[in-house]
Amino acid sequence: MPLEPWAAHLVYALAWLSFGAGHSWLANADVKARLRPWLGAGERLAYNLFAVVHVGLVLAVGWWALGDAPSFALPGWLEALMLAVSALGLILLLVFARSYDLGRFAGTHQLRMARREDASAAEAADDEPLQTDGIHAWVRHPLYSAAFLVLWGRAVDPLGLATAVWASLYLLIGSRFEERRLLRLYGEAYARYREKVPAFVPWRGRASTGAR
């Protein structure tokens, strides 16, 4: 039996809440310290795999609850524009990802360090040097910027709109926690960088940070 619209949105919102709570709980320093003896150098990879599975389940819940809802009655030109925005966001997501060490980001780099029995390198492998050049001279969180384009470009039906709302809220809250971590990690260098470079929208143009 199909859910009432309000119930379908509530179920989907709770699914996103579970993802945000679980992701934040696993990112907690105390929790990570407890799991590290069990996961070792595979901690970052396990964290990412859990996140992928969890968000997949959240999207499956959304499809079950809202997937049958009809698309909004949008003008054809607006639908085409939103599709173009989403496609641009996907392209930028792939391009911006190249500015990161994807092995370190995913957790495979840490495993390679552990296989070489370089314990100190494996322990320090989670964090990259502070990046302030390239796209990072325009925005502090380029992957988030691209993700917003993907999400809102797909908001052409109730499922797409709900996904855009809840995923965007998660990214905004997550970015605040990420900022705190970066301040602890890079200190004054990141504080100066944050003063000059916007978080998501490059409204200031290219900044000359000199904080690398």
C-alpha cells in the first residue's frame, strides 16, 4: 500500500537522519580510536565502504517511498536547464576529484603504507598537505559545490527535490565539522585561507592565499 505523501517524506527524512548520525558517529575521534585496533590501516577504507552502503540504502528507501510520485509540471526549457546543471555538476565533480589524492581519500594508500610496514607513514597517511591552489583558490570545498549542482539539477520530481534538500543539509552540516577538523589540523594557515576563500560559491574570484 502506497504511503501518504507526508509519511513518505518523513520516512525518507529519517533515512537521511540515520545516515548523518551514523557518519558523524564513525567520524568521532573516540569512536575511531576504539575501532583502530580492529581495523588498523583499513580504517579509512572501511569508513568509506560503510558510507557508500549506507547512502545506497538511504536512496533505496527514497525510491521505495517516493519513486512513484510524478514529475513536477515544469516548462520544457526549465527541465533542460536543470538537466544541464546536473550534468555540469557531474563533470565538475570528476574534474575536481583529480585535485585530490584519491588513494589517500579512499583509504587504499593507507593499506599500501601498512604493507610496506611503515607504521608512522600509515598513521599519517589520512591527511594531505593543505591545498590552496588550483580550484581551491576559488572555493574551499569544490566537491561539495559540484555535488550541489548535481543534486539541485535533479530536483524535477518529489524524490529529486527531497534528495536535494536532505543531502544539501547533510553537506552543509558536514562542512562545518570538516572546517573544525581542518582548523585543528592546519591551524593558522587554514584560518588565513578561510578568510580569503569562500566555502562553495567563488564570488570573490581567484584568491592569492600563499597558505600552502
